[in-house]
Amino acid sequence: MDKKAKKRLEVINKKLQTLRPRLAGSKEQADDPNELAELENEISSLEAEAAELRKSK
């Protein structure tokens, strides 16, 4: 894995750490139903990108 891919993976992991608690909070208090879907989509796309980066080691 090259330096750029490692850095991108670090950024993705950091974003996921902040998004997962937001998703949990959004599920508990569903003020905006669109927010829940947006968070789920963003998390799934970041997880897919992370998987691709790990696969390309």
C-alpha cells in the first residue's frame, strides 16, 4: 500500500469514528428522517472505499 492510500485510509477511519455515533444518535432521536439515510449512505460508501484500499495492498 502506498503512502497516499494509507493516508486516505486514515482519513476514512477518522470520519467513520465521528459518523457512527452521529448515526446512533440519529436513530434514537429521529428529528430528520433524511439525515438517517444520508448518514447510512455516507458510512456505507466510506466502508466500501476502505475495503477497496485494504484489498489493493
